[in-house]
Amino acid sequence: MPKLRALYDEARADKWFRRFAVFCRVALAVSFLPTGIVKILGQRFAEGLPHNNPLGHYFDALLQTGYYYTFIGVTQLAIAILLLIPRTTLLGAIAYFTLIVNITVLTYATRFDGTRLVTFMLLACVFLLIWDYDRLKHLFIIKQPVTVSPVIIKPIGRRLRICFFCGCIAVITFIIAGTFYLYEITPGNDEEECRNQCGSKDPKACQAFCDGIYIKGQPLDTALANFEKAKRADKRATK
């Protein structure tokens, strides 16, 4: 733990890590500003997303919730402002985390193509929570031991930065590659995108899946079940 504490203190004192923390704050705030304004104005979020897309169904239903929809927009706008003010960054990060976890689970559940970006947003928020650990730990009831920041005799800032940012690249690469192979088939962001993937998959089953989503308006689970049935039927036909 003393070594980990020394690394934490050194990162907090390093200008590059401070700049990265500011970048995360601004990026997360910017991500909530337009989405919050759209909801406050009473407009449908992700207007270009088809209504029969699984996530499109969700946005259509959310739009019909009246002032709850507006409340979400006001909340997102307030969180963005909190993130931009240095004194309220921790409060903004905590509030952002509660929303981004829900959004992340939602995008994975609906197989949304923006899952990677949302995952990066979640990780950036986690970084901000860790960055403010010294303030965050006081929110827990558990008694915190009195710690004295160690004196860093041999600064290793450059090595620490290299390890951290190489780790970031590795995580980004893993998420991009992992989500690419995570699902056998996805609805895409529109019908054309859905059908474009049929060339590399079972064509008939894939077309049946896209028909179920964008023509018949079936729920994602139903379309996936029909996709599996069509695949099994094609296998039996080829035997």
C-alpha cells in the first residue's frame, strides 16, 4: 500500500496527469451538454436512429414520459456544469457515474454500435473518481487510517506516464477488438448497416433478423431467436 500511495501522490503532482484529468472532465461535460439540451427542448434524442431500432424503441418511449424526460435533461446539464467547476468536480463525477453505468448497460443490452464510446466514457469517469480518491474516501463510513504522504526521493514521473498511457492504449485496443467479436449479429444504427453485415454471416438468417427488426418491428430478443432458428433451418437444409 505505501508504494501504491507513493504512485498516487506522484501522479497527483505530475502536470501530465493533471492535464489528463482536466481533459476527462471537459470531455465528459461536453458529452452531456448536447444530450441534456435536446431533452430540455423536448426533442427526441438520436433523431437519426430508426424507430424500429431496439434503442430507438427506448428513446421513443422515453420521449413520452413528459417532465421526467425534461428532468433527465436538466440533470445531465447540471452534471456537466459540476464537472467544469474545479470545486464541484467530485460531485459531478459521482453523479455522472450513476448515469453512465446505466447508459453502458443499456447500450450493451441493445447491442448499440456506440457501445465502445460509452465504455470509454465510463472508464474516464472511473479515472476521475480515483483521481479524487483523497476526497472520495471521506464519503465512506469506514474509519480511514491516518496516512502521511511519503517523500518521493527518486521521481519516476516519466516512467509512470509511459506505463499509464501504454496501459490506456492497451485497454482501448482490447475494448475495440473485444466488442467487435462480442456479438454474432447486431441491429446496427439503421437497416442498411444491419444488412451490410449479412455478407459475412449466414445470409438468409441475417436477412430474417434485419427484417424482424426494421420491417416487422420485433423486439431484439425475438429477432435473435428467429435468427437462431433460421440458422438451424439452413444447416438442416444443407445436409
